[in-house]
Amino acid sequence: MTEHSSSKKSVEINSIRQRLRRIALNIIIVLVIVLGGRYVGYLPFLAIALGWLGYKYAAHKVKRTAAIGIGVVAALVAYGIIYVILVKFVF
């Protein structure tokens, strides 16, 4: 086996491992949302999802640290807006 084919095989194995990790992480996230939503409601998870979307969008535009900050701020703002809407219009 040549060195090139060996490194190519290890790259493929790493790619498969990364894909499996992403799949496992997505399954864990869905389970946490379903089980957590049962006990605390789904609105916090909506705010977290909006924060995650803010992070994913910002990650392509700015550095990772700034993107994390943008995601956190987006989640907090979304949660605040959801809370105000619930308090003023529903309860």
C-alpha cells in the first residue's frame, strides 16, 4: 500500500467519523428538545433555534467568537420578544 492511498483512506475514515458525529449530535439535540419541551415548554427551544440560526448565518460573515456572541444575543432577544408577547397578549 502506498503512502498516498493510506492517507486517502484515513481522510475517508475521518470524513465518515465526522458525519456520524454530526448525525449523533442531531439525534441528541432532537431528543433534548422533545424531552425538555415536555417539561419546560417549547418556547425556550424556539429562542435557542433562532439563536442557532443567527450563529450559523454570522459564522460565514465574521469570526467564530463574534458569531457565538451574535447567536447568544439573537437567542436572548428572541426569548425576550416571545416573553413580552405571551405576557401582554396571552396571559
